[in-house]
Amino acid sequence: MFLVLFMPRILGPLFLKMKNITWPDYTNAYIDLPHPELTSRRILGRSVYMGLLVMGLVSVLIYIVPYELLIPVGAVEDASPLHLTSVASIAGLVGPFAMALWSVSWSFREASLVHYKIPDMGTDELYEIEPIHMRYDTLLKGYAGFSSILFIINLTLVYLATREIEMAFMVLYVFMHICLLTIPAIIVHSKLNHMWLRRGLSKVRRITKNDVQELEV
């Protein structure tokens, strides 16, 4: 909960600075939209992506952190990096940091931040505009999706070899449990005011279908 409250104020401006270096042709701005409603579908989606990101981080850390430090002494002889206790311990540690990373994206979305690129005169390029959180989401979703798939494949192969299918389901349940634990933080984040992200940015006008039709005429 603490990271959700404060990390967007650190990572949000940092990502915007990095984005300005990577995509210098785009101008940051905001659209005056009402605060988006937090529906049950959005809560579910955010919690699922949280679980996938945690799984992706765990898939790397289980081979970095010595699992002997995380499991009972009596289980060391026949244990592996995918031991239930080892996975659950690392998932519990990285869960708050995954929440902090995702909360930045949610803040961008709820502040209605966009960036746009206006082509130079005489070029065939098109006017581009998109929400900033989509660029940020692409990085997180790409990593979370790819690494979690590899984790599930590796988990399946390991437990098929040992014929401990029940243990494999228990490991996956760890991430389902993480998803449920994040729901209170998601709700609290949605109640916060994220308009501070608009500071120093200009407001852009929303383009409707009528505007486009007038241009075509």
C-alpha cells in the first residue's frame, strides 16, 4: 500500500524523462477527461496483470536467490528452485514492487496523459497521438506475458518429470493468491488524485468524428 501511494511520484516523472529521450519527436500533453470508473472488470484485469508480472519476476529470481535460504532445512536434499516454499517466499517479496510498477501505468491512465507527433510540412507522415500509459504498458505486458509463459512451461516440465502435479497447482495458486491480495491496493489507488502528473503540460483538444469528417470535406 505504501509503494502504491508514493512510487508513482518517483517512477512516473522518471519514465516521462526517459520517454522524452527515447521518443524526442513526441510532445507530452493531457486530455481533459473525467476520472475513469473503477469497474469490477478493471479490478480483475489489473490484479491478473499483477500476478503475471510477479510470475515473470519470480521466474528470474528463483535462479538467482539460493533456494536453500528459503526452504526448511529438512527439505534441502530433494528440493529445487521451483519448490513451493521458495517460490512463495520470492513472490511475497517482489509483489509490492510489481504493484509499484503497475501503479505508475494506472496513474498515467487516470491523469489522461497523452503524447502526440505532428509531421513536418510536405511530408507524408500522419498525425500521431496515443495515451502514454500504452507505451509503459507495452514494456510491462511484454515482459510479464513472455516470462510467465516460460515459467509455466518450465514448471510443467519439472513436475511432470517428478509426477507431482498437485505441487505444480499449488505453485500456480501462489500467484492467484497474489492477485487477490492486490485488490485493496488497486481500490485505494483509484481513489487518489493523479492530476499532479499534468503539471507543466498543455491541454489538447479531443478530436471527434465530426472534426474528421469536416477535414475530409
